[in-house]
Amino acid sequence: MQAAPTRPQDRAVLPTKRGSVPMAGVCTMLASGLSTQLGAAIGSLAFPAFGPVGVVAVRQYVAAAVLLILGRPRLRSFTRRQWGLVLLLAADFGVTNLSLYTAIDRIGLGLAVTLEFLGPLTIALAGSRRRVDLGCAVLAVAGVVALIRPRPTADYLGMGLGLLAAAGWAAYILLNRSIGQRIPGTQGTAAAAVLSALVFLPIGAGVAVHHTPSAGALGAAVAAGILSSALPFLADLFTLRRVPAGAFGLFMSVNPALAAAVGALALGQKLDVAAWLSIAAIIAANGISILTQPRHA
């Protein structure tokens, strides 16, 4: 958190241009989504060596380095209230990414990302009183019920962790909105990423001591940080200045499908028809809500 992770930015409050979506924006959004899911898939290859905790630790280090360079936080200027929000966001980074990667390890990339996507979808629908959004909420809930339906092979812990990641992403949006109103630029997000990385330093050291990583495993973990944190963050900075917020939100909804496709093609994680229908229902709920939003001048 995305530390862009999977992916921590409150896109709704950033300025965008209205009008048609430029091809460069479409290509960048597609590349960002694919990068995020490929990074998660590659990171999962390091699970046997590092475990989800070790991979998340490396991701936090990469995200902190990128955000520190871009945000350049002036830590001494932060007030006590600002530090309180930054500490909450730092904790949210760790909880969200750790729960997501542990869910990926247990239930696969497609289902984990689909459950995580419920976070921003809930935020989008929660404050609306439109009937169409109520219908979208019912459609999304139906998709979730189908995903977590009782069956012999169901991994309820993995599903619960996916839902925890969703709560973490929703909390990120709310926290980042508050931080954006109180701390200029991306300083608050950068400071939170650095603090989260510092917390993971002893964790990463402990994992390295007990599980001496191979070059391949270390490379996979670093690649996860670059592909799922650094590149998507930079891509979003580019896209959000060229693409309307509605179009960006609509395109974001294809991430569960991208995750399922990458999981199937790269990791051999097959989903049954019911799971694909559930993913389609959740994507449709987001898409319908965005496409029916009233246009403002």
C-alpha cells in the first residue's frame, strides 16, 4: 500500500483534468495495474525463503526509499497532531501489506486482491444515498458471499486476512485524506512509509538470520517492492494529472481481474466459475456506481 503499494493513495482528492481520457493515460493505468499484480506474483515466489513477513519487509524498505526521495518530509516541522496521523498511517501500511501478502499465500492472488478491493469500494459507496449505489452495494455483497461461501476447501483465515487488507485500504484512504489536509504534498505519506520500514528492520533481520535467502529469493522480494510499490506510485502521479478521477476509479476496478489472470498464468492458481462470477459482480458494482455518477461542471 499498496506504500503503493497495494496501493496507498487517496486518488479521489488529487487534481485531475476532465474530459476524454488520453491514450497515454490508458496505457499508464494498464501498465500500473499489471506492474502491481506481477510484483505481487513475483513476491510470492520468495515466500518459501522469506515467508510473507520477509517479503513485506523488503517491500516496505523499497517503498520507503522511493517515497523519501519524492516526498522529502520535513519531520521537525510536524506537530503532535500531525505525528499522530503519521503513526496511524505507518501502522496501517504494515497491517495492510502483511495481511494481503499472507492472504495471497493462503488463498491465491486473485481472491486476495478481490477481497482487498472491497475497501475502496466500501468507501465509495458508504456516503451515497442513491438507489443505484444501494443496488451496487447489494451486488458487491452478493459477490463476497459467493466468494466466502462454506465449502470443504475454504480457507477462512486467508479470507479473513483478505478482508483485513480491505479494511486497511479503506483506513488508508481516510487517513491519507486527513494527512493531505494537514501536511503539504506527500510528506506525511513518506514519513509514514519510513516509520513502517523502521519497524520492519528487526523483522527483516530476524527472517534473514533464520532463513538465509538465495539470490533468487532476494531478487524476487526486491522486484515485488519495485513493481508493486515504486513503479505504480510513479505511474499514478503521472496518470492522476491527465485522467479524470471517475475514469481512474473505473479502471482501478479491473485490478481483481488482472490479479486473477496473473495468478492463473504466472502461478497456476486456477479459479472456479463461481469465483470468476464473484469477481465480475464486485467489478460491476464499482463500474456501475462510477458510470452513473452525476456529472458536474
